[in-house]
Amino acid sequence: MKKQAEDEKPQGAEGARFGNGKQGFKKKHNNKHKSQEPNTAGEFFKGFGFSMGPHGPEMYQKTVHKVGLYASMQFKNGSDVTICLLEEKLVKPEVPVLEEEHTAQEKRVWEYRMNNLMKTEKQLEGNLRNLFMVLMSLCDSTIKNKIENTSEYPKLMKRLDSLGLLTIIKKLVYTGSTNNYDVRHNKATALLNLMNLHQEKFQSIQDFRDQYLAMKTYSNCVLVDVKVT
């Protein structure tokens, strides 16, 4: 009976044996705590994109900010790309200044900074080109077809001009047209979008305010025939 009791005794931490074919603890693989971060750009931008319609301007603002976050995460010196996207123009790093009266050490520092500046500018240009196809992939079929049918598209595609592409996307989202001479249509569409704007359920007051101000600014530019860039 004593021997049987010992045989039936459960193996604990002290009784686990390894090797020689004896059973030991098996390592458990817990997948619950694996990273849930998206592995592809498609997953990262899920729920974002460029489209025309009542919610187009709001989604445009959110998508541009999302693209800026993507650039900061994926590109070296990606924050420079983010600044360009938010400013909607090419913003180069500030050029260091060398005073007329300077020491040899100050000149060496200036030369070092200038060398880094040229590398940074080259990196920025490359990052913006890499972003071109990302922006195109975020356009729905309607906007993509309109972009591809514009006279500017071949040149944009050849240069991979992301900022130029973003300008066209914004015009389509806000006015439905890329033609600067279609003034009446652009004015009517901009006013209609502004008049139909309303606060969505669960949308914060701050988000709605930012959306309204962005659309109002754009509408004012269209009404006075100012070229929007």
C-alpha cells in the first residue's frame, strides 16, 4: 500500500524529472499577449482613406494625420515628412548660419551641420517619393480614377510627387473637381459641404470645431477664387 501511494503521488515542481525519456514540464506557449500591432500598411490604415461625400473632409484630415504617424514610424527622419504633410508643402530643415566673424572651431561645426543638412534633405525627398503609392492606395476608386485622368498625373507619377498628389486629393475631397476654372461648381460644392456639416455621434466638440474651421477656411478660399494648395 505504501508503494502504491508513492506511485500515485502527483509530480510537483520538486518531483519533475527530465531526460532519459521521463516526463517533465512542458513549456506553455501563451499567444494571448502577443503584439497586436498591425504588420502591414493595409492593417495600419484600416478605417482610413480619401473619398468624396459629406464625410470626406473630416476623413481627409484624419487620414493625413494617420499618414504622418505612419511616416514617423516607418521612415528615418520621418518627422520631417509629417511636418510637410501638415503644412501641405515642402518644408526643408533650417539652414545653419555661420557668422562673418567666426573661429575655426565654429566653422568646423558649421561644416558638420551643413553636411548633415544635405543628407537630411536628400532623405526627406526620398521619403516623400516613397509615400506616393501609399497615398494612392488610400484613395477610393472614384478619386483614383479622377486623379489618373488629370493632365497633371503623368508628371506627378514620373516624379512621385506626394505633395502634389495630396493637393489634388484635397481638391477632389472638398470640391469634387480638380479644375481651377470650374469656379461655380467649386463654390457650390464647398458651400454645400459646409452647410451640411453636423456633429456626429460620439464626435468630440474639439474634433468638430477643427473640422468646421478647416472646411470654413477652404470654403472662404474657394469663394474669393484663391488657389488652394
